Amino acid sequence: MAVSEEPTYTSTSSESMGGSEILRVEDLHTSFFLPIGELQAVRGVSFSLKRGRSLGIVGESGSGKSVLARSIMCLNLGSNVKTSGSAFFDGRDLLSLSRREMRRLWGTEIAMIFQDPMTSLNPMVKIGRQVIEHLRQHKNVNRREAKQTALDLLNEVRIPEAESRIDRLPHELSGGMRQRVSIASALACEPSLLFADEPTTALDVTVQHQILNLLSREQRQRNMTMVMVTHDLGVIAGRTDDTLVMYAGKVVEQASTDEIFEKTQHPYTEALMRSIPRTTHASHTPLAAITGRPPVATHLPAGCAFSPRCPYVQPKCHEEDPPLVSIGTSGHKSACWYPVGSDANREAFERNLSDRLPQTLAVAESLDADQSSGIPAGLPDGGIA
Amino acid sequence: MSKMLAIRLMRLVVTVIVVSFVTFVGTNVLPGDPVNALIPIDAQQDREFVEQIREEWGLNDPMVVRYGRWLGDAVQGDLGRSLVTGQPVTDEITHRLPITFELMAVAVGFSLLIAVPLGAFTGYREGRRSDRLISGLAQAGLSLPVFVTGLILIYVFALRLHWFPAVGWNRLSDGLGPNLKSVALPALSLAITEIAVYTRVLRSDMIATLKENYILSARAKGLTDRFILFRHGLRPSLLTLVTVVGLNIGFLIGGSLVIEYLFAIPGLGKRLFSAIQQRDFMMVQAITVLITVFYVIVNTATDLVYMVVDPRIRRTN
Ligand SMILES: Nc1ncnc2c1ncn2[C@@H]1O[C@H](COP(=O)(O)OP(=O)(O)OP(=O)(O)O)[C@@H](O)[C@H]1O
Ligand code: SF4
Ligand SMILES: [Mg+2]
């Protein structure tokens, strides 16, 4: 296993080869300084993204996905925060821009869609206005032109009877409709990079699919670069080109989304896959939740951050934090001493099983259950719609 | 909306009847015979004369009858005659009411004019030096009683700088300039506490609002801070302020009483003072009812302002 020095991640998918790099994040760290100590929310994240591609960032709640996205956007993290590293957007380091310069990029070059459409629109402002104000901030258009453009956008994101809805207040629309409004607003100034921070988490499943399809369609049609943040691998399966798996503020695995599913390397990614909801299971079967909780970000364990929950954990994992290294030549990277599928991994599993390690036993059990119901472990069978 | 106003109107009528009756009873069971206000002290021993006056003013009828008579007249705009001056109460009130009203309106208007930008700004700059300075001043303003503020203002701006008159009142008919000069110090004395209260209320709501997700998404749209503050931040932060202003206008009546006394302003408050001292029950009764009506009107106005501020309420009504 060779340790690679190159900090960037290049995908192998053929259609990406011609694309130029739009975003390159290098060794990004973000910490909050709290009374109980330093909370390292993002710990040295690097990746690069080519124009027109889509990237999924996956991880459990608290893994630092939102903080990562906001750090790149330099968006409002508070006064007790320190960010280091760099984030080159079109060659300019966003982290070194003044607030004024940054504001000129916000909403025009880089846009963001937030998790909860119930709270991300101002409840006291008509939805049309919230799109129009965005247009008028950045474009030299009069009221009427702006309204027409807003109408076109609302139609584009498939809001039925946009003409009559434009003067509605957010609470008069359903959650899905509101998220469509947010999307319309985000698209208003044709951004080249769009962050979507869990855009569907607050919505129910059918609406989720519609919104995700809408986003994918817009992304492709506009040749926009998109970063999709989610805690659900099922959301990005079949939708994003590349995937980055985060745990406790670090990237633990990154590859093209197909590779992530087909050649899973990291035990945490594997665990996330086991927790994707499956349509073939009886609807109330509990998900195979990952044993234990993510670590408290102020008190990270020594060595590998996943070690307290990992079914393959070995003494070495407690001592040394595994670096993110390339696997093969495809740009696939993973940070684990005992990657999934390796002989070392199988031996570790057997050893832990005979030591009756709780998380190992839990995995063995769920494997048995899957075998008896005929579903291969680690592959989602719902999700991709 | 018109339904709401109709309900309000009914409530107003009921409230006025209840309050006026309670005041009526209250003033009548208090020790002290109202007839004494009518008659010079040396004549009070003359039983026959006293009885004659009682009869003349209808003081011998049962309380309910007297109340009924008063109410009947009041509905027609006749609030009786002052027991002290013998003049129609209505005349005196129409003469004095505009003064008190102007004083309060200027005080409230001025304090909002100052407090809204100040509250929004300090909320936006929470914890910064400018916020700490202004909030500290507001805290100080809050702890000053109205009459102390009044005395300080009189000392500095009237006695020392001679910018404004120390006492007295010029009516609007005497010209806008002199009128504004005489309202300035008393209104400012009232306003200082109000400014302090309103600034603090708006500041804390503003801080909460600025943590909302829609503020973050407005930022992500690249809107300017000022636009975000006043277009997205202010409106949702106004609801508590509206409530507090509504309540405070009620308290302000008490404050203007003190201020009218201090500045020798011929308003209603000053008259209520002397009426109570002189046991001029007709006057007390009339002013009390007036304050009640005012209270209910302010309450209704507050609800209307909610609708203006919050379009969601407008839609559901
Ligand atoms: N403003 C803040 N002040 C202090 N700590 C913060 C702040 N924002 C986030 N954190 C902490 O940073 C860590 C990462 O948070 P982040 O919001 O990025 O998680 P996430 O991966 O987006 O999870 P979720 O799925 O819950 O959105 C968490 O431990 C969180 O408590
Ligand atoms: S095997 Fe060790 S290094 Fe790999 S994820 Fe588990 S604990 Fe971490
Ligand atoms: Mg998040």
C-alpha cells in the first residue's frame, strides 16, 4: 500500500477528463473554541472538484459536513471560530478574500441550499420577493424584469401555478414547494458552484426523490458543479459522480460514487451502507444502526477516530491514526489500517468475533439476517430511483 | 377584520361601564362628603344650606340612580359639572386632553425613532464595543425615575443653557415653534426610559432573529448586511416591541401625570391630581373613564399593528 503525496483527487470517469478544476480544498481545518475546549469540526480535509461534476459528502450527524461547506463558503461560523488551509475557487483562495469580495461571490458564483425549507425562507416575506431580491441584488434589472425572471425560475423548478403562488407566504406552501422556492432562488444568478446541505432531510420520501431529481436535472442542464451534503448514502447513490465520506471531521474514504459502492474500502463507509433504508425490508425493520455514537469532537479518541465503534479494530488502530492513501490507480482513497476486503481485515474480524467484541457481534448478526433474506450485504437495493 | 373591530367595540362598551361604575362606587364610599367640595368651610355648619345643595346636585338619590343619571348624560357627551369650579367637565377635558395627548405622542414617537435603529444596531453588533456602550447607557436610563430625568433636563437645558422653557405650555395655536419648545423637555423626560426599554427589547429579539436560518440563507444570497438587517431581521423582531409599546403607553399615563406636575403643564394628569386632592369626584370619574377608553383603544391599535407587522396574521384573519 503506497502512501500518495498528491493532495488532490482526480476522478477517472471519462467525461470528467476534459473538465477544468473549479474547486480545490487543501488541508482545511475549522475549530470552534468552546469553554470545554477546542472543538475540531473539520480536521485537514483536501479534495478537488472539476467543473460540471457533482460530489456527495456523506457522514453521520456531527461529522463536520455542514461546517466544511460553510468554511469553504466563508459563511457565518461565528466569532469563536478559526479556519486554516485554503479553498481555491477558480484559482482564488476564498479563505483569503475580504468579506466584501466574498459577498460578491455569494449567490452569484457560489450558492447554497439549506436543510430545512421550513426555516430557510423568511416566514414574513412573500416567496416571490425572496427570489426577486436575490436577482436585484446582483443584476441590473428593474422590478418587472426581476419578477418575470422569478416567475420563469419558479416554473422551471416545477411550482404549479407559479403565477398565483408568487405572492404567497412560505407557510402557505408545502415543505417540498418551499424547497423548490429555495432552489429557484439559489439558481437565480446562475451560480457555477452549488452547495446543497441536506436539501431533502426534512422532507418525506416521495418529495425527497422529486427534489433530488430536480437538483440533478438542473445540475446537468446548467453544467453546474454541485456539492451534495447528506447523511444518507442512499441519497447520492446513482446521483453524484464522486463521493467523499467524512467521519469526525476527516475524510475517511473518497472515490467515484460507483467505486464507493462496489469496492468499499473503509469500515465506516461499509457501516453507512448497512444503514441505508431498504425498500425490500418490512417497513418497520429497524435499520442496522452503527453501534455506538460518533465521538465528541472536543475529546477525540487516540489513533483512528472510528476505533471505538469499528468491528475490525486492532491494537494498532488505537495507536496510530491511519493516513488517507490511494488504493490502486483509480483515485480511490481510504484511511484505514485494515481496509474492507483485505485479508488483514478478515483476520481482524475473526479475531474480534472470538473476543466477542460487541460491535463485531452486531455486524455478524446483521450479516446472518441479510443472508437469510437473500440480500447481499453492503448493497442498497432501494434508494436509487 | 371588521368583525374583530366590532368585538373590540363591544368590549370597550362593557369595560367602560364596569370601570365607571367601580369608580363611581369607589369615590362614593370613600370617606369625605363630596358636598364639602361645593361649599365654603364656614357654610358647612349650616345644615339647611347643605341639605339644599345636596338636593340641588342630586346627592341624596340612591347611588344606582345617580350612576344611571351620570351614564345617561355621559353617553350624550355631558360628563357633569366640576364640583370645584362648577364648569362643565367636558369643556375642561376637551381643553386639556390635546395637551396630554401631544405630550405622550411626542414621547412615544421620539422614543421609537431613536430606539428602533438603536435596538437593531446593537442586536447586530452583539457583544462588540458599540453594543456594550449603548446597552450600558440604556441600563442607566432604565434605572432613572422619570422625575429625576425631568429635573436633570430642566437644570441643564432650561436653567443652564436656556434652550427651552423650564415650565409652562404653549399651545399649538401659539405657533409650532413655541409649542415644540414647550413639549421638548417633558417629552424627552418621558422618552428616556422608553428609549431604554424599547432598545433592550428590540436588541434581544434582533439577536434571536439574526440566528435564524433564513438570515443565513439571505447572507448566502450575497445580500448586503443593511438589507438583511432591515428587510429580513427587523420585521420578525418587532412583535415583542409592539406588545411592550402597547403596555408602556398605559404606564406612560402615570409618567405623564408626574411630568405634567413637574413642568406645570395644564394637561389632564395635572388636573387629575388636583381633582383627587379636592375630592372633585365628577372630574375624577370623567378622567378615569377617559383613561380606560384610551387603554382599550391602545390595545386594539396594538392588535392592528401586529397585523401590519406580521403578514401571516393578516392572511389568517
Ligand atoms: N457554531 C458552532 N459552534 C460550536 N460548535 C459547532 C458550531 N457549528 C457546528 N459545531 C460543531 O461542529 C461539529 C460538526 O458540525 P456539523 O454541523 O458540520 O455537522 P454535520 O455533519 O453537518 O451534521 P448534521 O447532519 O447534524 O448537519 C459538531 O460537533 C457541532 O456540534
Ligand atoms: S480498522 Fe482500525 S483503522 Fe480501520 S477504521 Fe477500523 S479502527 Fe480505524
Ligand atoms: Mg449539517
